[in-house]
Amino acid sequence: MGSLEPGKNIVYEKDDKGDIWGRYHGESERWQVGGTVERSYFLDYAEWRDMTEMAEHNPNLKSLIDKALNTYRLMK
């Protein structure tokens, strides 16, 4: 997949294997954008630090981190 086309909506689909595909609305050609993760879900300190620094400039990421932390604290 090359660069994205401005103004076109992307539809994301997940197949039976857990792979995630993207395609432009109304088109059949698709490309893989994600899939099953073969590694541990645990972050090391460097990844956590980088993620929280990135969240300072990305409101969506900050909101997701806040929600995850709140969920963890409520469950604890």
C-alpha cells in the first residue's frame, strides 16, 4: 500500500485469524494493517516512557492511557 488518499474513508475488517485489513469504502482491494501479536503484552520501561511522552502531544493516545489506568485501578 502506498500513501493514503485524502478524503477517502477507510473500512477496517478483521478476519477469522485475527488479522486486520483496510480498504477504501466501496472498493474491494485491501491491505493488511495489523494482526495477531506473537509477543508479550507487557511493556518495558523504555516503551512506557516513549508512549507517555507521545501521549503529551496526542490527545487520543492520552485518553486511551487514562482509560486503561482507570480500569486497572478500579479492578485492583
